Amino acid sequence: MIKLIPAALLAATVALAGCQMTQTERSVVGGLAGAAGGLAVANLFGANTNWKIIGTVAGAAAGTLLAQNTATGRCAYARGDGTYYEAACP
């Protein structure tokens, strides 16, 4: 429980800071957070160096796209036939 409190405070700080960021800053932070997450997952699975690099790059790309998506307030939804459409996020 004691370890959970600092993590919750950090998450709240990052969430509040996200409200004050420009689009570029949001993309950079999203990319860095995604890269860190991709590397953490690769390490968790004991991947070799090549897979760690791929996981880091993929995480950075996903984090950047997610950060840009939250700025527009629009989400992509799958139609089921391989195509997507955009609509307001719930």
C-alpha cells in the first residue's frame, strides 16, 4: 500500500500536467512514455536486444499517436471489414 501512494501521486501529476501542454509537448511526452513502456514490456518478456529495440520504437509510435488522438478528442473505430472510421471519443 505504501508503494501505491507515490505511484498514484505521480499519475495524478502527469494527468494534470497534460492539461497544460501544447500539441508538440503532448506528442513528445507520449512518445517517451510509449518508448519506456515498450522497453519495459520487452524486458519483462526477456527479449534479446533486437526485440527490445523494436518494442521501444513501436511503443514510441503508439504513444505519440495516442497523445495526438487525445488532443483532437476523436477516436478510431473498426468497422469489422478492415476499415476504420473516426468519431468523438466516449
